[in-house]
Amino acid sequence: MVSYLGMSKSVGNISFYDSTESNGFNIGKPYSEKTAELIDKEAKRLIDESYDTAKKILKDHMEGFTKLAELLLEKEVIFSEDLEVIFGKRAGSQPPSRTGDEPSSANLLPEADKE
């Protein structure tokens, strides 16, 4: 992400993607050693930040994950309603529309197949 897509504040909005580097003829990188170090540091920062975020999510919801594991041992198959009981509704989510507007299987058939 950092070197190919330019998705970093410290490296900047620049892509160092080089489509010829995979053919084996291009030995060098299209950037300096200093920039390579900056890219490495930024990649490490992104990985560390993501790892810390994942650990926090797991710690914050450990009780729910334990309940989920127990429920899976008991039921083997669970549904979204079971997850909502344990974790609550997702913020910003809306329940699926059940107004009867969904097409029936008869409406999905081509006209020639309905006869």
C-alpha cells in the first residue's frame, strides 16, 4: 500500500509501482535508500497500528467471543439473530426489507417458461 498505492502521510501521495520489476531485468528500485527506509518504517507503523487495533477489539469483546464459542459448541449452526443477542445490533445497520417487494421465483422466470 505504501510504495505501490502511495497511501501514506509520511511517504506522500506518490506511487513507486514499477511494472517492469517483475521481469528480472530491473535490479534496482525506482527510489533512494532513504525513501526505502521511510517506506519500511511506514509499513511497520501500519502493521503495528492494525495489530494493536485488532488486539483491542478482541479484548473489548472477549466476553462475547466466549459466549459465541459456547453457543457454537451447543448449536453448531448460528444465525445473525444469535449474534445480535450476544453482541447487540451493529451500529448503522438496517434490517433487511421484508415488505413483500422481493421478486418471487415465479417472477424471475422468463415469459416463455411461465406457460
